[in-house]
Amino acid sequence: MTKKLKKRLLRIICGMLLFMAAIIWERGWGAMYPNSVLFAFLAAFLVSGGDVVKKAAMNIVRGQIFDENFLMTIATVGAFLVGEYPEGAAVMLFYQVGEWFQSYAVNKSRKSIRELMDIRPDYANVVRDGEVVTVEPEAVSPGERIVVKPGERVPLDGVIETGRTVLDTMALTGESLPREAGEGDMVISGCVNQLAVIELRVTKEFGESTVSKILELVENAGSRKAESEHFISRFARYYTPVVVCLAALLAILPPLVTGGDWYTWIYRALSFLVVSCPCALVISIPLSFFGGLGGASRSGILIKGSNYLEALSKTEIVVMDKTGTLTKGNFAVSRIVPAGKPETQGTKSDDRAVEADGEEAQNRLLELAAYAESGSNHPISRSLQKAYELRCGKEIDRSRISELEDAAGFGVSALIDGKRVAAGNLRHMEQCGITCPVAEAVGTVVYVGWEGTYMGYVVIADELKADAREAVAKLFACGVRDVVMLTGDRKETAEKVAEEIGISHVCAELLPGDKVERMEELMGKKSAGGRLVFVGDGMNDAPVLARSDIGIAMGGLGSDAAIEAADVVIMTDEPAKIARAIEISRRTLAIVRQNTLFAIGVKAAILILAACGAASMWAAVFGDVGVAVIAILNAMRALKA
């Protein structure tokens, strides 16, 4: 509990003790000393609500008249003026109880966000002139070496140069399972080193690091309000002056028109003011959204604002990229098939029994493909290069390569030792004037041509993520109408993957521009209030992410592009968390609707009863404070999402 909360609680306890003492005094000696009763209840009133009166007075001076402090001050001071001392003191006391619950709830909901904010490193141990110096993370430049000891938080993104350890990523991913890391592995800032001393080569300055981008995202999340929050803010702006005017009319018109008792109608007007305070709505609605954002962050799902949380609840269509989203993106060479040769498995162990001339042809084919693809950072290109280095025991000699040309979505071509080599799909081969037989293989097929002659093909396979099928099933279970897979991969491969995970709608062999066109078509199929979500790996899906209603990036852990491009970032590589994000959003919106209907319904009923004289100020206290406390407690359930 914070110092501010403790101070307010102490004020409430003291006010409650004084209120009880005033009740006892009134019943025992009130008749003998009538003026003392006023001072006894006034003391309880000032101790418990003096700050509310002070705020109301200061706001009036500033010209900000119509707020809940003003309503409470008018109602309670009015109760004292008409001689209802216990009601006046009790209203302010119970109002403060409601305010304490509100502050406690807000503090609790912020806790999960603050826990995420704790990932910010305080210092970095940088190696300079042979010595380890402790500096601010902002003072370290890319290329410098830093030392991270067991128990310390990794301050900057970097590559391990020395040591092997286990990293705790729970603050970033919501997962308790640690990750092993050794020499050559990329480590992102915000993780906690658990096992041994490691030395990193820094790759990014602090302002561009993963932890810095996540902190910026979390800090700005509260500024993007949902439509429900905007509505409540507008509602309160007009609602408060309206009810003050209605209360004034209720106090003045009936006595003037009908000659009724002024005391009776002023009392009703004061009760009307007490119950009209809109704090149950103004506080519980934003609190519900804040709790939803905090609950999602604890699950490793970063949602950039309440507006996206609200939009997620209306998801009808989920469009998913294949590579890196449903599959691991860890491409590996599974077959190497030279022209005129039977299909042969491409792993090193399987090639031991292959004849010398067959093995030589395979090595030559893999060499041509790897050299042609050496200028690309695409996962398929990297897998070819890695396979060549592992199989042939050589590194790419870039002095042999010239005139690299990349036909996005089709393939590449280059001069290798002065000879033209092309690698890519069938369409790329046709463009290069090379005739190729269609390969019957499951996976991504890279055809290779040399000087206009077909040389064979290499098959690249990608592994499905463990929870891919579960993710699709959960999406349908939570009410998503359609799940669509978009991919630039071959139709046969895409359909096989889709069949395995339960997706019936597949669009394959798409170029980046084709994906946007398909997205346009799918956008036209949703209902007026529905939303279309696109899920990608955040690396090369920026145009599609921008076109969708909500963009979700998978594997934000270490991916700057994911954090920048998407509206929602899933910090792990688990597609099952897509449905989890939708469930959290719908649970949060359900709580918002419950609070709205409950608060408006109860308040409207008591407002009518108070105006008719059927509800006392004690009922009005429940209509304000009781409703607010119940709504706030209900809003706190969003934290458990």
C-alpha cells in the first residue's frame, strides 16, 4: 500500500471514530447541549472530507466548477444547513471510503504495468581500456563490450562473445521457463542473467534497444483511449451541470408552484445531488481497460492502447502469415535434386551412401544456390548458405560474386565466376528463359539455373510451431468467423500446412503487393461493426499490418520491426496467444458493459425515488458510494484476465 493510500485510510478511520463519537454524544447529551452536536458532526465532517471541500473551492476559483468534489460539497454542506448533521457527515465519510477503494484499485492495476517497467536497467558494466567501468546504459555505444554478472539485468541488446548462461525472460514474455544462451547467440535487453558471467558485444544503442522500445510502448498505452472511455468523458462533462440544474429546480420550483415545504424539497434536492455523482462510471470504465492492459502484459501480450483492446473484442476475421507465424521460420535443406538424378535426402548423414558423382553434383547444385542467394537476408537464403557451409565445409567467397539482382517474391540472379546463375521459383526461371520440370515436393522449392541451363532444385522445409493447430482451434472456439492464411509459398506446401492445422481458406504464391489486394477483398467480407486482424512476424508485413484493422506481430522478443509496426505485440512465438488476446479483450469489454448498465440503472432508479421523496439521503449514499465500490471491485476482475 502506498504512502498516499495509508494517509487517506488514516483520515477515514479518524473520521469514522469521530462520527461514532458524535452519534453517542447526540444520543446521550444532545438534548442538553444542542449546539455541541453540530460541532461534533462538523469535526467528523472536516477530518474525513476537508480535502474535498478544499479541492472544490480551488476548482471554483479556477473556473472548473462542475465536478464530483463540487457535488459532494454542495450536498453535504446543504445537509448541515438544513440540520441533517449525521447525513452530512456520513455522506462525506462514505464518499471517502469509495475514493479509497478507487485509489487502491488503480494502484493495484498499475502494479502489473510497473512490474513490466522494472525491466529498465540501471547500469551497464562496460569494458574500457582493459577495465570494467560501471556507466549509464545510455553511455554505451554499439561495438563496445559489456559484462553481465549472474543476477544482473542485461542492459543492452548484444551478441554473446564469451560464456554460456541461462536467461530469465519472464518480465518480457510472461513465461517462467528460462532460455539457454551461449557464444554467438543474440541477447536482448531486459532479460535477467541467472547462471554465469557473460560478455556481450553491444549491437544497438540504448535508445534503439528492445527494452527501450517496450518501455516507450507501455508508457504511451494509456494515452490511446477506447471509444467507451471517450463517451464516458463526454457524458460526465454534460451530465454534471445538468443534474446540478435539475437539483436546483427540484429545490425551488415545487415550493414556489405548490406552496410546499421548503425543507422537504431542499432535502430531496440534496439527496438527488448525492446519488447523481458519476464517479462509478468515470472511474470504473477506464480502470477496467487499464486492468485489461495490465492483465495482457502479464501474459506477454503488449497492447498499445485501450482503443486496440476494444477493437480486438470485435474480431471476426483473422488473417495469418505462414512463415514465422504458424511455422518456426527455421528453414533447413531437406532435399537436393540435381537435374537427371533421383530425389535424394539432403542431410549429411543421408548422403554418406551416395555415389561420388551423385554427391559431387549435389554439392555443386547447393553451391550455385547458396552463392546466388548470398546477397539476401531472407530465411530461405540463409538456410541455403548455412547448408552449404555445413555440407561443404567452406564459407561463401564473396569475391566470386558480382551483379546480384533480387526479383522480390520471385528469386535472385548473379554472376558467379563470371557465369550467370539464377535461383528462385518457376516464374523466375521462366523470366530467365530456363525451362524446368515441376518438382513434386512438400516444402519451398528453389530451382537453380546456370548459363540458361536447368541444374536441378533444392527443397527447403519449415517446421510447424507446436501450438499452431491449437491456436486455430481456439480462434474458432472464441467466436472468430474465419481464419485465413496468406503466404508467398507454393500452393501445395501452403495447402498441406493449412490442412494440418485446420485452416480451410488459403491464399498461396502471393507477392507482397498481392497480399494487400487479398486483404482488401477480405476487408469487404466483414460486417459493419466487425474487425479484421492480421498476424505476421513483423519483419516484412508492414503494408498488410497497416491495411488491417488491427495488426498483431508475433515474436516481438528481439524484433524491432514487430514492436514498431503492430498494434499488438505477442512477445513469444506462440500463436495460441492470439486467441488469448481476444479473450482478454472480450472479458474486459464485458466488465465495462456490466459496470455501465449497473451504474446507470441503479442511479436512475434512486434519482427518481429521491426526487419523489421515496429515498432518503442514506439511500442516496448507497446509490453513489455503494455503486462506485461495487463497480470498482468488478473492474478489478480485469486484472485476472
